[in-house]
Amino acid sequence: MRMDPQPLTPRVADTHDLIRVHGARVNNLKDVSVEIPKRRLTVFTGVSGSGKSSLVFDTVAAESQRLINETYSAFVQGFMPTLARPEVDVLEGLTTAIIVDQQRLGADPRSTVGTVTDANAMLRILFSRLGQPHIGPPGAYAFNVPSVRASGAITVERGAKKAVKATFSRTGGMCPRCEGRGSVNDIDLSALYDDSKSLNEGALTIPGYSMDGWYGRIFTGCGFFDPDKPIREFTKRELHDLLHREPTKIKVDGVNLTYEGLIPRIRKSMLSKDVDSLQPHVRAFVERAVTFATCPECDGTRLSEAARSSKIRGISIADACAMEIRDLADWVRDLDEPSVAPLLAALRRTLDSFDEIGLGYLSLDRPSGTLSGGEAQRVKMIRHLGSSLTDVTYVFDEPTVGLHPHDVQRMNDLLLRLRDKGNTVLVVEHKPEAIAIADHVVDLGPGAGTAGGEVVFEGTVEGLRASGTLTGRHLDDRARLKPSVRTPSGVLEVRGANTHNLRDVDVDIPLGVLVVVTGVAGSGKSSLIHGSVSGRDGVVSVDQTPIRGSRRSNPATYTGLLDPIRKAFAKANGVKPALFSANSEGACPTCNGAGVIYTDLAMMAGVAAPCEECEGKRFQASVLEYHLGGRDISEVLAMSVTEAEEFFGDGEARTPAAHRILRRMVDVGLGYLSLGQPLTTLSGGERQRLKLATHMDEKGGVYVLDEPTSGLHLADVEQLLGLLDRLVDSGRSVIVIEHHQAVMAHADWIIDLGPGAGHDGGRIVFEGTPADLVAARSTLTGEHLATYVEA
């Protein structure tokens, strides 16, 4: 068939090449209006807290997802999270948004890199088809599927009812000993109770197990032992009932209750959860009372003996998952089996994507909760790289976080590849190397918090350089090497470190100076510091685990600032401190201290209206009559940190305990935050600095910081370096795991790991001053640092 080539006449559809935002007022945005070009790479810049995430994630991406959800039936929407429409006048030209953020992957003990990327699912099918001996379907190779056997009679209702004997069995791959977790735990009984005391004398040392509450009534009324007898005098039977008794129905004071031994109850309530998700005092108890060891039955592979016995070319599924992904990709490439050719092709593509994105050093059995924020974000990217979808909006939150300068170029190439497939790519970013590849830049500011929320520049990267905005002025900033470095006051010895990929590393970490530990992603930096330094006495570790908190939590509650403020109000007015808490006695009875009334509209977005009684102030009217320094508690919580520091530092409201905490918040660059701002509205960079502020008061001689420049604007890096200097000058030792060249240049001592990632890393390739590293240029870090300082 022949067709005459016809000129394409312009259509109205071709004019929709912009995403238009008009009058956005989410969080701190002040009636922001922007036009974002489609099928281009747009980078959003600005200081931390200027409104980048509010515009990109909470406005553009949130509305796109809400509109997609509305296309489903009301029945399906009932099972989906309800999303409110962002506060914006007009949003036009939206396309389907795919969000690739820095949220850590679930820290469930059974979640691994393989399970979150579907690579495990494909491997299980492969082994169920080719594995010898054949042990069953794909579920027989899954460590999350237990083996089940059942038998009994079933009644088939067909014509005359007839009872038929039936048996059922399912072969799963779960190791029965550790239940697919790879580790078993043992409980130290001496951490549960003091055996010289009786229960009534407070023998139990488990958090929450007080004799004053329900547990006391159960222990006193169960009749299995004498609560007035010291535990060391219990008979074998009584001790068994206290510790191990199965759930038993009992009646106490006419109330039906269930009695259960301490150990099964602790296993259910504390040990079945991820340790990091527990409250701090419960986590401290678990770490003290429970010892975790590799499961002796499956040797940590999580799999049953049958699953480990089935092999392809001498390799079991456990061996395959333990390999570095780049090695596993080579092994899969060598398999040539026509019967499973489409499966092998799909598995190769997935494994090659890992290597392409710079994660070839991971293994599929790596627990997903141990990945850094940057690694988690890149793992999420994997499913999108091979996607055939086009005209999609991809939204990235600092994709270069956790990346060595050597790896940033690779990430840039991936972002450009997504754009060149015909997609709109929106990136929130601070690094000049990533900003440089933008087709369009939107700079927000001029400041942070209430001083931000405006678009101060829109245009090209060259235009940004000449614009005179804070970002434009700092875009070409280059730190210089220090003319002289501090002299160490001693050393912290690490001997034979072999966590993860480390190869019996011996290193002396200087004390009393600023030490920067660097190296490409996966070279072993975190393994060395968190594995061999963080757990020691006197070491304060500020890692990248996210702050947890509901919208009732705010900087004042998280940092402990609210306690001295409540006490100061109580003392000044001669009343109870509990009155000045919106989560306690002082809460407005109508909204229970939330400040807003939520109306749930089933599958429609719920409506949050300001509480009419307290007008969003969260407190009872009678509480607001009490003043301190002429302000009521709601006015104090509305203050910025800087304003509050002045208020509590002097005059009638002088409160030294509150002033100390506020001083630390100003030191980490959070002076613009308001004390009562919900934690849920803080950006990632703000949360990490808030965490740093809370740890700065801890009594410790050594501070370990994990990538403190995450989420920091170029202009704020200088302030961070000043803070690190103050910590060192006050007599503390500071160890920083970092990729930012400005922090490396400012160091007194650098420890560089490598030379590569995974099994190509795990060795120390350089120890010395930054000047020596630049002069030698013997490592990847040295080359990039030399280019940065233009040596």
C-alpha cells in the first residue's frame, strides 16, 4: 500500500506543551504561578524550606495522582488513600506523574532488594522450571511462604450431600526455624526481671509492664503463682507459667481476661516489629534484652533445606541471591534455555538495570531497610528505566543524594534518557553538576519558611548564573583547601573490620579533628563507621533514618523544647504544666487539640476545616488567658525559632533550658521554622538538621554524621562547615561520611575507601590531608577533588 506524504497540519492538541500552575498556596507558597515545559528536564532549586517540594510534590504530582484516582470506580476508591485537592487556583496540562522520592523502603525484616524489585519473583519461576531436583512450584523457593499440610473431611453440596476425605499440602520455601527472617533471637532473662524481688515489689523491668495497671490485675488474679514471693523462690512450674505459659482464659474480679507468659507476649508485641520502628525506651530494652544471631538451620539464607538443595548448574537460589547483582547478571547471561527464553530476557534486563544505575554491588538478599535514601531512590528507578511509557511526568527528589561525584554523571545520563523518550522530568536538586543539565530552571526563595514561597527566577542555567539570586550567586562556589590543618589529640583504633564488604580493615581515626570518610557509593564507608565506631561508648551517631511524627508533632515537641516552655508557663501562672499541652489537659475539647476538624467523606477527599471554637489555636480559651512575657502559649508556638530564641533569652520570659535548645536549632540553620509547625510539612533536609540539633546536646566525645549536606542548599553548606568547626573547637571529634567536595576540602584528615563498590571496594585507598589527596590524585575522589578546587 502506498501513501502520499502529507504535510502535518498543526492541531490544537499540539499547543498543550506546558504544565500551567496558577495561584499555588500549599504550605508556604505565596500565590505561585509558573509554566513548566513538557518533554523537558526542569530543575527546581532554592534553599531548604523555600517551597520546592511544596510546588513539585504537594501541588503538581499530588493533583496528578488525585485525578488518576478519580478515574476508578467509587468501590475501588474506597480502598485507596484519599487525597485532598491542593490549594491552587488553576492546574492545566498535567500528565500522569510517577514519583521517585527518597522515602526509605519498608524496613520489614522479610523485605529484601530482590522482593521490592520483582527480581526474586523471576528467579523463583526460573528455579521452579530448571532447578534439579524439582521440588515444586515457584512458592517452594519463596522464603515468605511456609509449608502447609492439612487433612479432614469436606462436604460437597452437589445432588445428595456427600462427605469426602481430602488432604491439602503446599510446599513453601520458608525456613521453619527463623520463619524466613534469616536470624533467630534469644532473650536474656536477667533483663526481664530482678529475681531477688517479688512481682508486687516491682521485679519486672519490661517497659509498660507495671503492677499498677492491667498486667498487675492479671498477675495478681491468675492464681498461677504468689505475687508476693521473690521470683528466685518460684518452683519450676511457677517459673514456666510466668515465662512460657500458652494463652489461657482467666476471670479476674468478674472480668474475662487472657493470661499469657512473658516471653510469647514480648515476642508478639516487640520482637515481631522492626527494631527501628519501636519507641526509643522500648528499642533500648529490646537491644539490651535480646541477642540476634544468624539462624543455624538455614545459615541466614531464610530458605528451607529443600529450596537450598535444588540447583541450576551447581547454584541454588540462595547462592544466586547472595551474589553481587553484576555477577548474577553474568551467570544469567550464560544460561541458554529456549523453554524459558522470555523469562531469562526479562531477568537480564532487570539485573542489567541495577548495574547501569550504579547498584551492581548490591545483592538480592540485602534487607531493604539497610539501604540508604539514595540507594532506595535508585532501586525505585529500576522499574521505570525499561518502561515503554512516554509522555509521563517523572518527579525526582534529589536523585544525586548519596552519590560520589564520579557517579553523578551516570545519574545525569539516566535523567536525560528518560527525557529523551518523550517524558517530562521534574527534579528537586541542589548540586551544581545536576542543575547544569537542566533545560529549564525554576528557583524558589528568596529565603526559607515564611521568607520563601516565591519564584525568584525562571529560565536557563546561564540565566540563573546571571540572575543574582542566592542560588545564582552560589552556583559557581568552590571551596579552597585549608592552609593548615589541626593536630590530632589521639586516635580511635579500628582493627580487623569486616562488616559487609570490608576486608579486615585496620585504620587509626584521628581524634580532636574533622575527619571525612569518603569513597564511591558501596565502597564500605557506612560499614566501617556504623559497624566499628558508632556503637562505642561516648560516640553520638546522627544517621539518615527519617524522623517519625504525626501532624500533632512539631519542632517544639520533637526537640523536647515544649517541656521547659510548659514549666515556665505553669510557674509564672501557678497552674499545672499539662494545661499547656495541646495533646493533654489544655486541648480544645472540640478538635481535641488538632486545630482542625476532619470530615471523612469515604472515597472523596476528606475536608479539614479550622476549628471554630479555638480558631485553629488548639487550646481551650481558659488556657489562653495565662501569659508569659506578655504572650499566651499559642502565640509562643506561632513564633519562629529566631524570634523565640530572643524571647526566652532575656527579660520576664527568660528560660535558659529553652534558650539552649533554640540556640542549637539556630546553629543548624533552622531559625526560620515556627515552633508549632507540623513535622509532616518539613522537608527532608529540615528533618535531618532538626535531628542533628537534638543530638548536639548529648554528652559524647565523638560525633558521627552521615551525609549532613543532604537537602542543603549551596549557600547553607558554608553554615554547616562553621557548625562542624565549632563542634571540633569545643573539644569534640567529628567524623563525617560525605561526598560533597566542599566538606572534603574543609577536612583535617580524609579516609578514602574503594577503589570501587561491592567486592571491588572494602579497602582503604588513601589516608591523609586533603592537600595530599589532591597532590597524589591516586584515587577517584582525589581526581574529582582536584578538579573541584582547580588544583
